[in-house]
Amino acid sequence: MFYGAVVWDPWLIVAQIVCLQCLYYVTLGLLLALLVGTRVSRMSLFYFFDFAAVTASTVTGWCVIASFLLTSLAGAGYLLYLVERAKKCLDFSATIYIIHLFICVVYGGWPSSFTWWIVNIAGLAVMALLGEYLCIRRELREIPITRLRSMATGGGSCGLEFVGFTFQLFVGFQVSITRYGLDGIGIFWS
């Protein structure tokens, strides 16, 4: 997709939100299994959606906090590949965390834990800011120009690698501007 052409495609936006939300919970599940699953006898949705699990008073609570924050780091990478635009990263990050808040309210009630709010706001900030940073770095990369092979007038290849273009000014007069590696620029006409 060209970045200059802004097209309103609601199905694409919904698909991006669904993909990001699924990747968020898959990553969170894997990290919870690694960090919390080794500490508890049985994993449940409690660690995903109940605000009481996010606590700084136990080691298991710290593992849950680490899982949420590491998931936000991974979410920034997902934004880089699924959203690809820096100006959209905050919107998609906020959408992920608003949907997560809604699911948490349905599962365990309104989060009354100060720690839960701090962790989720910090996760939102990390995901949005790191995602924007990564997307900006990608947007500012140099565009690679492919190397072309020059064709001799007789139809064979002359074997010179060059980057350039050719245009015809009028019938019988053609100008080629060519850049040979880092050494120089050649202008040829025929």
C-alpha cells in the first residue's frame, strides 16, 4: 500500500485489531505459562483478567506484572508488522488495552487495584511509544534502488551494473543518466 493514498477500509482495521488482540493474548499466555506457571499449581483465566492477580506483594504477582510488561514490548513489534504506521500506533495500542479493560470488568469487576492501573497504563505507554519509534525507524529507512543491467545496442549485454534511467527527448536523440557504484555519474546520448 502506498503511504500517500489514504483509503478508508474498515475491514482492514477490524482485522488488524483482531490480529493484534489475539497476538497480545497468545503472547501473554506464553509468558504467564513461563513465569507464573512454574510457581502455581494450576493456571487459569484469573491471571489474565482478574485485577487481584496483579500485585506487588507476592513473587507470583511480580511474575504477572513482568508478563504484562513483556507482552507490551512484544506488542510494539506486532504494531511494526501489522500496522506499519507510526501515527496509528497509539490508536491501536489504546484499542488493545480498552478491550482488555472491558474483558477484565466482565470477568472480575471494575479494577480497584492501583497496581493494576499502573501496570496497564505503563504497558500502554511502552507499546505505543516503542511501536511508534520502530515504525518511524522503518519509515525513515532509505529506499533501496535495484541494480539494472545495461543492454548494448546490438541486443547483447555489456555486463556493466548501473543504476539509472533513460529518456527520449525527441526522435533519434536518447539520454541516459547512469550512476556507477560510488565512483561517478555518466551521461550518455545517442
